[in-house]
Amino acid sequence: HRYVDNQGVPIVVKADGLAAGKGVVVATSLEQAHQAIEYMLTTNALGVKHNQAGACVVIEEFLAGEEASFMVMCHGDQVLPLATSQDHKRLLDHDLGPNTGGMGAYSPAPVVTPEIHSRVMREIIMPTIAGMKKDGIRYTGFLYAGLMIDAQGKPKTLEFNCRLGDPETQPILMRLKSDLLSLLLAATDDQAGALKDFPIQWDTRTALGVVMASQGYPLAPQSGEAITGLPPESADTMVFHAGTVTPQPGQGGKGEVLSAGGRVLCVTALGHTVKEAQKNAYEL
């Protein structure tokens, strides 16, 4: 509490542990920061696996700028960048409401210009690969760098994940024209250049995904609600299921799709512009 008072706001308070993307409070007032600390240290509503010393929080500098998701595939020294994307975390329209696990995303992210793309590869991705190699780790898989890019175009790393991001994956996969299985197999091939030189192809259009969340998300999402109106698949649209179940008659169900989690669906569409992709997704 003293540290926050000394630093002032805005400031970022994080639960120290896995909190399913919901353990972050971007505090714009001292009262909000102190409330977040109390909440995280005295309750375990976020389900964080705390350290042996008890509950912990991480307090971080607030970074101003635009967030972007920068994902690559790696196989040892071989690195293949994927399409860029940008998600948004706030629950409500107009950047209001609490931070969540992600309420939607679009690809590509215009904030990642060709110059910034080169800089991220040179200053963040390749040094990370080299650092893992130095530690004896020959990493194979997805490497996700969550970036904050300031007004001067300087990228800073917020986090790393060794998976595709959610909800960024859905728009990225909508734009992937290459065969996903061939790409995954290339990432396990020891042949020189098998992954790095893979002829990956992307749809030039924009893909945008809108997350449909349960009432009460993120803290107390309701479950078991029937979902109707699911559209047939098409080449330019797809509904990705995240928190759904389909109980069969033997399990007391009627074969209908029910909600079973906080973020339930990601409704994703392609369009020639971000606006058109957004319109198509909302119509869907």
C-alpha cells in the first residue's frame, strides 16, 4: 500500500499466479489500486495458486500505448512469424468495464508496421530464442509475445505464452490459407529450413472475432443457458466454441447447445476492411 502511494497512479496490480487472464487491474485512482490489493491478498476469488508464503501481488508500471499480439512458430533456431493481431480486454463497449480474458480480436494489427515488425523480430523474438538456446532449451511450438507499442513505435514485452492466444487465434486462423496440419508438421521437422521457409499464405482481408460472454462474466458467469441461432459454416464466417456443452438425452439433455463457462463463443468473420469484418461478425 505504501509503495502504491509513493508511485501514484495509473498503476497496474496483478495477482501473482495463473488467474485465467482476469487477475489484472489497471488502476486509475489510488482507491481502485488499494481495493485491488485488498481483494487479491485477502480473498482467493481468482483461484490463484498462491506461493507457500501466502498470497502475493505484482505491482507494475503502467505502460501507455497500443497492445498487439505477436506470435511466431519455433523449432530450435528456425522461426516463422504468424499474422499479427490485436485483442481487447475490457468487458463493455467503448473500453469500459473490468479487464477480462479477452472480448474480441482482429487481424492484422495496423499498429505493427513493417518497421515495428522487423524491430520486434530483432529486439525481442530472436534474443528470446537465443536466450533459450543458451539455457539449453531447444523450444518447439508457438511463442506468443504480448507487446505494448508506445506512440514513438517502441515495443515493450508485457508477457510471453507458449501457445496461441485467445481470442486472437480465431481471426488468425480465419486468415490462414495454408494447411494447418502441414504447418504443424513443418514445426517438428529437423530438416534445415523446413519451418523457416514454409510457404505460409494469408488471406489479405481482415478477420474480426466478437466474444459472446455469459451474464455475470468475468467474476460469476452463469451457465446452462440454451444457445439458439448458430449459423451454418461458410468460407468467410465461423463460430468458434469455447464454453459450450451439448448434453445428450442419456445425460438429461435434449441435444441442444448450452453455455458452460464465461466466454462462450467467438463469432468470427472476414471483410475487406475492419469495419466490414466487424459488421459481418455482428450480423452473424
